[in-house]
Amino acid sequence: MKMTIEVDCTPEEARRFLGLPDVSGLNDHLVQEMSKRIDANIQLLSPEEFMKNWMSFGTGAQEQFRKMMEAGLGGSTPKE
């Protein structure tokens, strides 16, 4: 025997019926905090800032990046 029950209610009504806590305030706070952090760090995405930060690591990082690129390109070339 198979039975299907359809319940028509809002998410708020379902949450209350199941006794789940209301976390909408916490969610709003987290969204606001993430927005603040994104806005504060958006300048780090500019190419100038990215290169300045990357260059500060010195030639070691540049050499590692070059090796990574060579390895990636070497794996994509067809071998005959």
C-alpha cells in the first residue's frame, strides 16, 4: 500500500510545526558580515594588487609558477 500526503504550507509554518529554531536573524547577520568582507577585500582582485602581492614572494614563487605551467602544457600536447 502506498500513500501520498501533500502539505501546503509556507517554510515558516513548516519550521514552527517541526519545532525547528528560527535562524533567520543569524543568516541575515552572516550575509551582512560576508558582504562587508567582500567589499573590504575587493581591491585585492585588481590585477595590479594581485601582481604586487605575487611579486613579493620573490623568484621562488615565479619559478614554481613556471614549472606548474610547463607541466600543464606538457600534459596537453599530443604525443606521436
